[in-house]
Amino acid sequence: MKIFLDTANLDELKKGASWGIVDGVTTNPTLIAKEGRPIAEQVRLICDIVDGDISAEVVSTEASAMIKEGKELAKIHKNIVVKCPLTRDGIQATKALSSEGIRVNVTLCFSPGQALLAAKAGAYIISPFVGRLDDIGWTGMDLVRQILQIYKNYGFKTQVLAASLRSPLHVVDAALAGSHIGTMPFKVLDMLFNHPLTDKGLDQFLKDYAKAFPEAPGR
Ligand code: G3P
């Protein structure tokens, strides 16, 4: 499963990229707004940090305006994936942009029927929001599994990106479901490293070695 960071924060992206395991970035208008720079400016900076798909979301709501905005965003860098919401206008814009070779991530997907429409419109990525479904008492991961099955049934090439992942367990469940991509906040990626037995084991290894070879390099 590809790992994407769901943040527009440059420090978090630099840190994640330094680990060598970040395949891409997703942003949304809320995440961009937190950083204080307009979308085009902020995603340009992000493209210099992470070499992978960078989703940049349109803020227009009418199809022709979305198409215009999407084309402008796509010009910023070859790695930009234009993000359109799963509305009637968003699907219309997805079809138009995809037909011109612009890759589109269809966002705010909460049902398998919506995901079917996105694939038919030629979406490069579909983003089901797992955590937000959990929030309202549905099992968000079931949606990921249903979309994967539907896309498999018909050979759709659209990649499934499990979004709104809020915990390491969400990430593991997305991977077990076979999601192509999982996007997560920096905090969740950081938590994936943690295991008390790793810390305990390393501590013991180093103590044992230091006892036997007090002058060894590295100290
Ligand atoms: O990529 C979509 C994601 O940012 C939504 O996450 O936690 O706001 O539901 P959340």
C-alpha cells in the first residue's frame, strides 16, 4: 500500500520525506487554510519536498469553474493530482479533466454508488473517508472493501485511497483490505513506528554491547 501524508504542513512533510517512506501527499482546503498560503502557492512548495502524487483540491463548485481551476492547478507541477468533490458538477469536471489527461482524485466519497460514478468518469483516485463514516456509526472500512470489490468486478483502473484514517489500526485495516493508498496525518504515520518491545529490545542490545565493549564507536 502506498503511504500518503494528509497534511499541508511543510515541517511535517520534510520530516516524513526524510524517512523515505512517503509516496505522496493529500491536501484539502481545510489543511491548506491552516498553513496560511493560498493553494497554488502551498502545493508548489510541497512539490519541492515530496516526489510523488500531490493532491490539490479545487474550491469552485460549478463544473466549468472547477475545470478551469483544475487546469491551472495541474500546470503547477507534473505530480499534481486535481481533487474534485463527489458532486454532480465534480463528476462532470472529473470527466472533462480526465479526458484531457489530467489526473483527478475524487474526494468526499461516502458510498459505493458514488465510487462507481467516479470510476466511470475516469477518476485516477477515489477517496472514501473512513474516519468520518466511523464518526456517524458506520464501519468506514466496509466502504473501502465494497469499492475494491466493485472496481475489481469491472476492471476499473481507479485507485482506492483510504482517507480520513485516524489511527495506526485504520492504516493496518486499509492495508488488509487491499487499498492501493492510505493517507494519514503525520501523527498517525509517526505512531506506526512505535512498539514497546522494539524500545525494550534495543535498550537491552545496546546495554549488553556497551558492557562488553565500553570503547566501541558510536559513544
Ligand atoms: O483526506 C481527507 C481527510 O483529510 C479527512 O480527514 O480526519 O478530517 O476526517 P478527517
